[in-house]
Amino acid sequence: MQLSVQFENTQGTPAGRGPVPVGWFLKDRKGGIVFFPPERVRSADMNKSHAKSASRCPAVINLESRYFLIRCPYDLNLGFARDKDGKAVLRNLNGDRSTIRSNKLSDKLHVTPEHEWRYPGIPTLQLSLPYVFIADEPVYMSQVSPFMHYTPNPLPGTIFGGRFPINVWPRPLMWAFEWHDTDKPLKINRGDPLFYATFETLPQDRSVSLSEVEVTPELTDYMELISGAVNYVNQTFSLFEAAEAQRPARLVQPVKRRD
């Protein structure tokens, strides 16, 4: 039995040909130089001398080409603890040697309220990031763990992301982490793989062309329209149709840089 996957063409436009243009930008550019641009996952250092090498397999190459790596912008070395009132708190284990000031770290990283954890006793951390992805035709983005990169010291928990249509719901990303073994530190160095972004296109065999885009007034206005909706409703997916009705026809305008 064959299984087929169908995507609703939310923009009402015919399926295109060639690579799907997907844009990215930083919602907050203050200190933006510390953030790494997304990079396509490739088997650059693998053995390709043999015709049957896995790194030359078309299926492997096709899979890797659809994942884009986001690297960690900070040095993180965290411990989990509870204060005198039993509230979950984070400890910066690097102390005075930390490369990021504690007040800046607390602005970006926090433990979610305990009653919002998915599993009892397993803390959820959220790291705010300024990355936004956008497309002018139906594209779903998924945020997943960087499973193709080897981690010498495994993290003491699991990363969980999400899947949503970036053509109607572009928003800054969060890195979310469930800390299963709180006796072990959470350590990620600047430049280490943080997560992958992967994109589903229509039809499914189309590739993705990723580029940085201009933050135009139209894009800023549209982002403002959907900003913070999660604070007012439980199911933001129910707002897609309303958002689409007010969406400009074109938002993806690649940045023009000097040669």
C-alpha cells in the first residue's frame, strides 16, 4: 500500500518549479554578530573515494541537503538546583570564567514554570533565539535535534522542537530542552550544533534555496500582526487562516550585498 502526503496550498498559488526560496533573518539584531548563519548539512569530510561509499549515496545526499544547522551562540555550562522555596533555578557553573554575563544569560535562557513541564520532575528549559524563517509559498519547517552530528559528551536530556508553516506563521525560534538527568550539567560550547531546521516543500521533491532576507516594512508589520498570539489563545494554528488573509503577497526579498 502506498502512502501519500498532501500539503494544503495555503497561498492559493500553483506548485512551482525549481528550488523553493526560503528566507531567514534575525528578529533582534542587537549583538547579532554572535549568531552563526544557518549552514547546510553536508558530508564534507567523509570518504568519497569509493563508488559505494555511503557519503556518495543519492539518498544520503538528498536527506542531508534538506537540513540546515544552527550553531549555539553562547558557552553554556549549567547546573540545575532549587532555591530555598523549592523553585527550580539554573546555576552558571562557569562562574567568573563565564564568557556571557549572568544577567544577559538570564534574559535569554530560563526554566519554564513547573506546572507547564510536559513530564513531572523533568524540567523544561527555553533559550530565546532571534532566527526567523519565511517563505512566499507553502513550506512547513521542523526544528529537530542535530542527530547527524556526533556529541562526545551526550546532553543530559532531549531537545524537542515543532513543525509549522513559515509562509503564514513566521516567528522567532526557541530552543527547548527537557532535562532528564538533573544531576549532570548541561554543557554546550559556542559553535556546537544546537538544532537542525528542515523544510517540507510542495511537491516534495523540490529542493530549498536558503538566503538571508531584507526586513522590509511589510515583513515587520506582518510579524507584529501575529506576535504574541500564543499569550492569548491556546491553539495558534486556528489563527492561520485569519493571518493568511492579511498577509502581503511577497515577503521574501534576499539581502543585496556588495561584491
